Amino acid sequence: MAKKLTSLNDLGGFVFSTNKDFEFDTNESPEETLERGKQLLEVHLDKKNRGGKVATVIKGFEGNEDDLKALGKMLKTKCGVGGAVKDGEIIIQGNFRDKVMEILKVEGYNVKRVGG
């Protein structure tokens, strides 16, 4: 026997419409990437939750996900190591803070060293 529906919440957040002209609007516009000179990137060293290994973390990028991934790929390639791009951060495996800062400065970004 099927469960009896008592409210819209029982549908799991779905709302059905018979309006054939309805357009779903998420109010999400594609984020524009700021110019390189207007970006302020913070370069951190991080050991937490990495089994004692050091990683270089770049935070503060303002722009769309594709540009962030392209910047992360370029940094990983120039450092010759692996890494990831997630949650708006670029993670480079190893202690490459000084090298990453130099690369970003040459590329035209404003860079800030954070931490010891």
C-alpha cells in the first residue's frame, strides 16, 4: 500500500507543474573571473589531515571554476607535482610556496604569503 501524502514535504522537495511555459530559474549567473591584477591570492602551507605531509594551498581566487582549474593545472605542471582543485582552492603536493608565489607574480597576480 502506498504512503499517504499529507504535505508537499512528503514529495521530497519536488513540486510538479502543468504550466508548459514554466522556466526553471536558479538565480545563478556564471561568475565572471576578475582580472589577474585585481586578484589577491593567499598561499598557505598545510599539514592537517594529510598524514603529516605538507601541501601548498592557494586560496582567494575569484572567478569561475574553469579558470580556477586552468590555473591549478598550470601551477601543477610548472612545479612538476600532483595536486587538486576543490572547494575554491588549489592544492599542490609538497612545499612549493616560494615557487608558486614567484610563478603567480610573473603571471600578474597579487600574492600574499600566509603563515610561517
